[in-house]
Amino acid sequence: MAKMTKAAGRRRLGEVESKAKKLFLRGFISTKDLEVITRIVTTRSKALK
């Protein structure tokens, strides 16, 4: 995979979080899974700033 810019990385993290929320609303992942994904996304997005 090609190296992403910081902006592209943040955008990609947003996409991942959005997809996780959709999966949660449809019942494919649990609340705990969603919390873990959200925590990872916020940690990584802070690191990319």
C-alpha cells in the first residue's frame, strides 16, 4: 500500500469509524467492538495531527 498523507490518513480513519457505526446499527458488531474501534481511531487521528 502506498504511503498516505496525514490528511488522507485522517480521512481514511473517518471512513473506518463511519463504517463501524453502520455495522453496529445493523447488528453486525457489538457495542464493545464499536468502542474499541472508536478509541483506536481517536488515538491514531491525534497522532496524525
